[in-house]
Amino acid sequence: MIMIKLNRIDGLFSRLREGNKKALMPYLMAGYPDIETSLKLLLAVAEAGADLVEFGIPYSDPLADGPTIQKAANSALRNNVNTDTVFDLVKRARQRTEIPIVAMTYYNTIYRYGLEECAKNAAEAGVDGVIAPDLPPEEAEPWREAAQKYGLATVMLAAPTSTDGRLKKVSEVSQGFVYCVSLTGVTGARTNLPTNLTDFIKRVRKVTDKPLAVGFGISRSEQARQVSEVADGVIIGSALVSLIAEAGDNCIKAAEKYISDVKSAMDS
Amino acid sequence: MQVKLPDERGHFGEFGGKFVPETLMTALEELEKAYAKYKDDEDFKAELALYHKEYIGRPTLLYFAERLTKHYGHAKIYLKREDLCHGGAHKINNTIGQALLAKRMGKQRIIAETGAGQHGVASATAAALFGFECQVYMGEEDTNRQSLNVFRMNLLGTEVVPVTSGTKTLKDAMNEAIRDWVTNVETTYYMIGSVAGPHPYPMMVRDFQSVIGLETKAQIHEFEGRDPDVIIACVGGGSNAMGIFYPFIGTGTRLIGVEPAGLGLETGQHGAPLTKGHKGILHGSLSYLLQDDYGQILPAHSISAGLDYPGVGPEHSYLKENELAKYDSVTDDEALAAFQLLSRTEGILPALESAHAVAYLEKLMPDLSKDDIVVINLSGRGDKDVQVAASALGVQI
Ligand SMILES: Cc1ncc(COP(=O)(O)O)c(C=O)c1O
């Protein structure tokens, strides 16, 4: 089967590259704070200036995540959110937006669903790519094959602890963009950017031409702006999730404002 | 002849592998290299052998349980006395081995997860012995039901970190230990307590525990001049079972792993992934797991905290799939009965974990004759469990 459709993620980065702009890529947990609100949040951040949305499929044992995303995942699971719920939300979002949507989850949710089934249903719902932080290139082939068949990008992660050899391997396998983990640690907002971030991004640049998105620990507009000077995309997860938690009923307005502020900082 | 497993990528057939965040991949590669270098290194082997003999108290006895044998009136029953290891369980075989490796790798800090607290105590012991800083992650629920072991770890100079996420038991302790490792990977050695986790842990822990099986083979040959007909071991993560099984795989000895059936397999309240689970990925490897239709991990239940784990080491999944070992289960009540039976017939209090292996005799014995020989791996002693046992038996102490 030949897929002719250009993946939305590739489209996004080539457009941005031409305009010399950088992507703002917020993370939202599907089904958090509740199912309907998470859909509204997705649409709201897309309107407010997000370029791509990472949509989390909650998992019971998220070992790459800090307390903020752990709590959101638990609460989504208590809302009875499962993989099909998330696909259904994406399907509904697709009636309103063309923003690239990348599902972020752990490999067991994909494996248990069935690789082929999962790729097919995700793609049919309108998902453009998948990130599984516990799926390194060494184990990714079976999934990547299934995903590719349905035009889904499999995004790999690069870490500051990766050797140059591993950075090369990760970048070769990664599709859409390379997810550069800014720090040695789990997800969660941090006050300062890691001091060696620029060097790390330079190391990745040396081995690949693919777009580089940086995530983990970024929370403030100023940090996003700094990151956008060296990378092609800025991923904001925990900071947005805790803002949503704190804003309660006002979370949509608060998320919109936050995203539009960060976006203007990045574009300035 | 057995094919040598795992393969280079850490796979046992379709099981095992390395499903971890990229941040840890380089550390795992370093660990693999270090282990490959030292495992056949003469100095390393000599030092390990010295600690086996002078510190752990190896070889442990293979004990002929005469009164237990008479009680059943069928096969001869031997107990491999891992309860006599320093610290009271087989766990120390692994932690001393890994500590020697960590020392050679230049690490200063050790982290570990623990369920019953036995691996935590064994890690704390090794840390004290070699002067490592040590932190042990333990589910909050387990810190309550095994408070004695928490204090024991503190005495040994280890900090116990109660884990309040998820089900507050072993699996969550392991998540938290992995999160710590992701954050401190450059300075920290992660001492995994069973044949679980990403490659090379299942292989390495199996190798360190296989001293149990190697000794058993020599000892039973001394007593009986032949291999046993059956070997029984309890299976939590599966390290004591892998340790005693390993030299006997494919030799004709029946290998039986006993999982905890908790309140009964039909209740869903158990810890029997090999009997009732589905294939999936947890804590870095592909194996059988307790999980729902969408891959969410289900909480395990067992009266013994050390068996209260929704996963199992990948090599056991391989042995099961290829019918090289058989897995069955016994309930909390059956284990509790065996706990008392062994205490009364032999004057040996088994750990509740090990009592699961003893309890399997009830199912096995009717099929065996007087000439058959059974070896039970008595993985630990029961002193840590008297409180839990008393409360389960309705006795106030
Ligand atoms: C005495 C004893 N036996 C068995 C186990 C289960 O572990 P494994 O299956 O790795 O031997 C434990 C775990 O804490 C234990 O303390």
C-alpha cells in the first residue's frame, strides 16, 4: 500500500521552516480534567496558536513522568478514559481542526491494543504520529512497520545521556521530528533550563536534518523563546497540565491565554 | 542442548528486551559491557566466591525433610535452605553480586525497589558492607505490613522512601526507582531485585542466583546419586525460581513455579500473571502481566508482599511458552496452611513466599511415588511474616 497523503507533521515543519518560524507543541492529557473539557482544550490551544498537539493516552505506570502528569493520568483513568475514548476525541476534534495531533503514551497500551489495530484506528481517527517514551529504536521495528502502513509517524526520543552513536540511531529511526529530552530526568516543570541544552541540541543537529523539538521542564515564555532559538519546536507539558489543574472551571480561558503568550514570546 | 538465552538484544524468544526511556539506554549498555567483562573475570569470580562462603554462608544446606516426607508418604522431600543465607533469604546472592559489579563500575550510590522488604534489606546489607549510599523505594502499603524490615534497613544505614503513587506496592516502588535512576543515572547504580526489568537484569540476576541450582545439583547427587524428579519454587518476580531451575532446564527434571492465587484465581485478587495474565510490557521487558483490555496494569494481591507483583521475569514467560517449566498457583489460605505445616513438622518457619512452594506439595504428592525425589526451594525464613500470619489466623500478638 502506498501512502500519498503528506503527513500533517511533515507539512507543518516544512511550512514553518520556510517562514523561519518555530513550532509550539503543547501536551494535553486526553480525558483530563474530564473527557469533554479535554476536547475543548485541544481545540482552544489550536486556536490560540499551538502548532501541534501532543495528546496523552493515560497509562497506569508512566515511568518517564513526574507527579503532575502522573496525577493527570490517574484522574483520566478514573474518568474511564481508554485508548478508544482518546481515538474518539481525536475523531471529533478532526471535524474542527487540521492541527497535527501526536498521541503520546507508553508502549504497553499500543502492544495490548494490537499493533496493526492500533495503527489503523489511530490513523482513521486522525492521529498523525505516536510517541512512546519507553520504546527505543532497538524495539521499535514491529510498531514502526504497522504505523507506517497507515501513514503514522513514530517519533523517537533523544536524551542528553545518549552517545553520539545512539543519537544517530534515534534520529534515523524517528519520523516527523526528533523529540529531544532537555534534561536527565522525568517530565515536570523546572525553574531553569539545563545549562548544557545548546550543546546537546548541537550534538543532535550534527547527526540529522530532521526537525528537533525540545521538551521536559519548559514552563515560562522566556524559556520557550530561548529554546526556540536553537530548536524547531518547543514542547510544553507539565506546566500546561498544572495550569489546567489550578484554573479549575476557568481552565480553557487560562490555557488559551498561556498558549498565546508563549507563542508571542516565541515569535518576537 | 539449550540454546543460550537471552540473545544479544536481551530477548528470550519474543520476551524480554529493553523497553526503557532513551535516557537509560546508554546506562544499560554500560552495565551490559561491565557485566560481560567481569562475569568471567577471575578476580571477580574469586571475590564473589569468597563472599558466598565467608559472608552469605554458602553453600546453604540441602536438607532432607524426613517428617514432612513421612507426613505425605509419597516422594522424598528435600529443602534447599536459602532461608539460612545471611539476612534470611536468597536475595543476598543477587545483591552481593551486583554490589561487586557496582563497585567496579565506580558507582557510589545504590537505589533499589522492594516489596516484602527482603530485597531492600539485602540491598541495604550489601550497601553497608561495601560502603555505598543507599536508598530503597517501598510502597507505602508495604512499609506498613513489613515495618520490621523498614527498621532493619534503617539500622543498616539505608533510607527507605515510601511510595504513595499508584497501588502503593512493589510495582509502584519499581516505577519510582526507575524515575530516580532516570534522574541520577550518571552516579547511581540501580540494583533490581528479581529477574525482571530491562536487559541485562533478567540475565544477570539469574546468573547470580543460579548458584542455588548449581549447589542443589551437586548436593542431591551426593545424597541420591541423581537429579531430582521435581523442583518447586515460588514465583514473584521469579529470581529464586530461575536460580534453582536454571541448571536443570531441559534435563528432564520437572520444574514447577508456584504463583500466588491470593484470594482465588476466580476473584481476580491474585498475583498470577503466568497463569492468568496476558503478554505486555512492564518495567522494561516484555512478559506476561496482569492488565486490562487496554493495557492498564492491574493491582496484584497476595498475602505475601514478596509475591505481590503483577509482572514476572521474561525468562519464565519463555519457559512457560516452550513448556520447559510448568506454572501453577496456590491461594493465601493454602500458603498459610503450609506455613504452619512446615513449622510443626520440621521446626522451620518458611517465609510466606516460600510457603507457596511448600503448599504445592498438596497438589503434587498424590501423583508421585516413594522413589521420586522433590526439591523445594525454601527461598526465605518466616520471622518477618509472623505478624501477618498471626493476624490472618486471627491471633492477637
Ligand atoms: C523469601 C522470598 N521468596 C521469594 C520472593 C519472591 O521473589 P522472586 O520470585 O524474585 O524470588 C521474595 C521477594 O521478596 C522473598 O522475600
